[in-house]
Amino acid sequence: IVRTKYRTEFEALVTSLTPTTAQGRPFGAIQVSCNGKPMGCVGTGFDVATMWEIHRLHTAAPGKLKIIVSSQGFTETGGIWHGVFVGFVE
């Protein structure tokens, strides 16, 4: 038996950044939406330097930053399932 996991990539809009108590980190997770629908949070796929870049870009233009998110699928309510930050939309 071979187990495979298929991931879907899509563009999402950063709606907000969740607070954190971790020292040296600007946020806990990225809250995203797609086509105006809240999709949930992305909390992995980036290092601390990338976190600061996300924070800088989102703070400079709230609601304008688009990122690429990878997900194992979607929940029953349409939220992302195990979302991972892939990169910035060029």
C-alpha cells in the first residue's frame, strides 16, 4: 500500500495577522480569504524573516497582500485544511 497526499495551491488574500506571545515573531498565523469568503488561518511554511516581510507588506497595505497557499483540501464549511504558505503572488 502506498499512501499519497495531494495538495491544492490557490491564491488568497491576507485579511489579518493573529497576535502572538512568542518572542521575536510579529504574528502567530495569517488569516486568509478567497473571493471574499474567509478560509481560515495559515500558520506554517514560512521562517521568521519571511514572517517579518509578510508583516511589513500587510501593514503597508492592509487587505491588498496576496499569497499562494497550499492545502490538503477543504473542510465541510469550505475552510482550508492544513494550509501552508507557499509564496507571494507576483
